[in-house]
Amino acid sequence: CSGGSADRPSAQELADAAQASFGENLGGSLPDDQALCLGEVMFNSPLSNEALVATVNNTEGYEPTSEEQTWLSTTYVAESADCFGLSGPGSELDLPTED
């Protein structure tokens, strides 16, 4: 258990953070529906509220737990690919999912 419990950011707040990050890192824009899809993946994830708040606030130096890092590098990659239509049979990206 963590000492302080931050409120979980909404899917829309996470979507806004995804759009800001996409623009800063790639110099483009992310369509609203794709950003909201990413926000929903994060909101429904096992990531801690602290991790999601750090995402929304673009907190420098936040280190996810090893479990969070594993989820981010496996399940998040697969589920976020769905937001871009990049997973599943016949797609350009067919990633394994954790069940």
C-alpha cells in the first residue's frame, strides 16, 4: 500500500496527455479518437494512480514499478496497437497479448 493515494486521472485527461506527448515527441497531432482510445487503455490498466498522475503531469524521473514496466512493454504495446488498427490477423503488426 502506498502512503498517499492520488485520484485516478480520467481517460480524457490521459488522452490529453497522450496528445501533448505525441506532439512534443513526434511533432504531429494525434486524432482525438486514437488519443481517447489510448487514454482508456491506460485508465483501465493495472497501473497505479501514482503512475497515471505522473503520466498526466509529465513528471520527470518517475520510475514505474517492475510490474508496471512489464505491463507497459507487453500488454500496453498490444492494446495501444489496437487504437491504431495495427493488431490482429492481417494487420501490419500482430503482437502477442497476455491472457
